[in-house]
Amino acid sequence: MSNFIPMPATLVGVRQVTDKEKLFTISLDNGKNIKHRPCQFVIVSISGVGEAPISISSPPTDSGKVIELCVRSVGNLTGAMHRLSVNDKIGIRGPFGNGFPIEKIEGRDILIVAGGLGLAPLRSLIKYVNNERKRYRRFILLIGAKRPADILFKEEVTKWDEDPGIETHITVDAAEPPWNKNVGVITGLFKYIDIDPLKTVAAIVGPPVMYRFVIRELLAKGIFEGNIFLDLERRMRCGLGKCGHCQINGIYLCQNGPVLSYLEAKKLQEAL
Amino acid sequence: MDVTVEYNDIDRFILALQSRYNVIAPVSKDGRFIFDLIDHPSKVSPKYDSTLLPPVKWIYPNDEALLEFDLKDAAKIKEITESNKQALLFVHPCDVNAINIMDEILAEEPSDVNYLKRRWSTVIIGYECLGPCKENILCFDKSYHIAYSGFDLFFTDIGERYYVQVASSTGKEIIEMIGGLKKAGFSDKTELFRVRDERKMRFKKSIHGNMDMLSHMLKEAYNDEIWNIEEKKCLSCGACNIVCPTCYCFDVVDEICPDMEKGTRYRRWDGCQLHGFCKVATGENFRKTAAERVRHRVFKKEVYLKKRFGRSGCVGCGRCIDHCIANISLIEIFNKVFDRVREGV
């Protein structure tokens, strides 16, 4: 069968996350589980509108049968998705991409840096690590957003913030009272954390402009280049390593990415 | 066993081929040539220079339907894969090699089923180039002026008759179906070797440098001034992408029928030279300048595909040079890359 044929799926839940983003809970009509890894993505299809790649926000360890997609309405397909409601049908292809190398990080300190919408794909990793908390050592979360109202998954972020097992630091670019946490760019949070560079693995997702600054902070802390993982997002059409849109230098992100270590990414001039 | 076809027997050959296949052959149109579906053998021009679009586009057509959908029932989706039996007739070696490259790219897992189905139902009949077909070619520099595989039958003009190499079981079946063709004898083979030997003297190199080093030289020139010079010329029209026999980038688009009930999802050719090719919904453009895009096109063929498949992804047909309204030339770029190193920049 052609790789372009989407699997029929149903929206079993739609929830407003912020004023711009919605969280869609999706289950496949064939009753199967979309077996995915944290930071993989699916291609969502709406007949008559088209297709778009969306990161999976739910961890593979949660309830199994459904996936959650956190979507901001910015383009044709995401706009159409926002007009859908529970029980509406969509199509799903995937999951695509390599996902986060979860096998390699067991027993390590995990540092996660999420800027803005970057929390959408990283939530799958955060929840995965949190569900299997015993297999990891320290767990540090740095979360940044434009304004307090833009923070995704606020209830969960509050829960992580209150959890003594997770060291959470949150910042926003601008805020008014009653905001009592940090104000400023995400790199400003690095002064609060003291890490063991030889034992730490970092995962970064955020707007394109954020990567260089955060990587510089992490390198300054002494983290090995191969232990810094970036989830790079590009325009994608096919998910099959063919259509060419997600190509950065010689690699197709939809197949060889979207997660690359900085050690790999720094050899690709177009990556950062 | 190879055969020969007399010049005056070629119409019978094509007519017989038409009984089993849609025959796509070079035909003259407004003073140029295109590969088109023919209705009569008299339309075919075996002696053509180069075609506007490469023949591979008949295996990888624009706006190829991928699936049909029903707006009333979102779960109703019908897969479309087409596989008409077609024969590409008189394909030059550069284009045969281009199809070989496309086969490799699109058969790589996860494979492109739509392409492969069409490819499997396509017969390829090559036509030897015994000299350069036009200006602005690099096939000889790249040794793509000869095709060693990727065809079912291969025609070489040896004077008064064609020498036809039978290279596959499908090719053999076609020869048996046509019938009455003479087996190639000793004198035919001698003549074949003679004309092939003379070919060497007719081609001349366009690039003043060792092509085996090109990939390496380009990597050295990644941040060179060359790309900025090309940027000033490039209009980002994407013509080079469209005429390239190894360009395969595409977009996926939905179109709704006028009845507002059904529609089709198409694969539409896209081009990496277009401004919005790498632009995402939030506005970021990951290849903003024409310099980056021109460099990407050159690197994709000469560095990235070469690394993946061990050979250059550009067959040197020169179509991108002929059709560039801004006169951007791969030959010029490659020569500059070699000059740059010679001058010790």
C-alpha cells in the first residue's frame, strides 16, 4: 500500500490549552496503538485541507490507545483542526522520525529546556521520564514562555513545579503581578542550576533563535556535545525522506531527525 | 541475443510496440522536442538534441493523484496508484542514467509505491549518443553519456540500420513479439564497436578539473563568494528544478471537486529554488536567500546524493543551463570552484 494513505482516526477529546493552542486527543479507528517514542511526530490529514506534521505531546507510557497533539492555529491545516470537535474524523500517518534516544539516558541526570511551543514535543519526554522516575537520577526542567498566559499545560507545569523530585524553573519574557517567578529569557535560568556535566543529558526544543544561546550555556557548564539533544522542526510534507522540505544539508529530518545530538548538528551548517 | 533493425523497418517496430504499450517518444514541437504519447510512428524523431522535460517525468508526473477522499465521510479514502503499460522510446543515456538514480532514491525505504508501480510498468528503450547533442552539457565530464544498465532495449545507429542491444527479459519478449528481425552478426558488432570508439573523439570536456574531486572541492567552497554572485542573478523561478531529470521534491495538495463532495489529494512538483520552499507556518524561512538555495541545489546533486549513493545525482544533461533565464550555469559554477582552488583562495 502507498505510504500516503492515512489511517482513519477519531478525535476523542479537544481541550483549550491557552488562548492559541488546543490539545487534541486522538484514537485510531482500527483500535491499534500508535507505538511511538518521545519526540516523534505524526502527519495529520484532513480531507480537502491537506496534511501537516505535528509532534506527539503524550508519552508512550500513558494509557496506550490514544495520542495527544498540542496544536497552535497558525496555518491552513492547524486552522482547520481548531474548527473540529469531539467525534470528528481525521487521518493519521506515522509516527515518523527517530524520536528521543531514551535507551541512552538511563541512569543519567536529565535536563530539559523547553521554550514556548517546544514544551509540546518535550511533554512526551517529560512525562515519560516522570513515569519511569526511578530509572533516572536528577530531573531538571527549565521552561520559558512569552507571557504567563502562554505557558502550555499550566496545571501540569504547576504540578511539576511543586514536585520535590523535579527541579523546575520557569521564566517569561514579560509579566505583571501577581507573577512571582522569573522574568527574562530562558538562558537566565542557568544561574539557578548546578549540574554534574559528566552525568547530565540535555534535551532542547524551542523557537529556532533559542538553540544557539542555550547550547552555549550548556557547553559552558561542561556538558559533552554528544549529550545535548536538539529536536529540530522544519517544513515537512511526506515524512518519508522524499519531498525535500525538511532537508538540512545531507539529511532528512523526518527520517534521520528530528532529534539530533549537537555533535551531529554542528556538522550541518544549515541546522542551527 | 542482440538484433538489428533496418532504418526502413523502424515504423513496423514502433507500430508493433504500440500494440502492447503506450509509446512515449521524442516528437518535434515548435522547433524543439518533447517526450509525448504518439499516435503514429511517423511522429517520432529519433534524431533529437534534448527534450524540454526529461522522459522520467512520465514515471513521476506532476499532479499525480495519491488518493480520493469524500468530504461527507472523512473515513472514506480510496488509494490511487496508476500503472499504465508504457514504453519510453529513444531515451538518451543521460536520461537513462537519471531514471536509474531516481529508482535508487525512490525505492529506498520507506519506498515510494506510486513511483515504483509506474516504473515497473514502464519499458525503457535507449538511444545511443555518438556525439554531443547540444552545447552546455556535462554528461561526458561525468561519464553519464554512456548508459550501462537501466534499459530493456538499446538502439545504436550503425549506418542504414540500428544495432539493438537486448538487455532484459521484457526486451527479449518485445523483440520476439515484433518478429522478423535479423540477429546481430559479426559485422554489426564490429560496426558497433567502431562507432562507439569514434564517440570519444566527438565529445569534449566542459569542466577543467578532476570530477572525482568535485564533491570535495564544493565542500571547501561552502562559504565562498560564488554563491553570492549567483544570488544576484537568480530569480528563484524554479525552472531548473522542473526540467531536471533527478529533481523529485514535491508538495502534497488537496483539491475539491466542483460538486463539493469529493476531492483528490495530489503530489505536485515543488522546487528547492522557490522562496517559500523551507518556510514554516510560524514565518521562519530556513533557506531565506537565493544564494543558500542555489548552493543547496548544487550540493544536493554533487555532495548529498553522491554521499548516499556513491555517484553524482546530476547526469549533466544541461537542461537547467538551457532553461535558466538568468544564465546561471552549472558548468560555470563548477569551473569557478576548480579555479578557486587553483588560485589558492
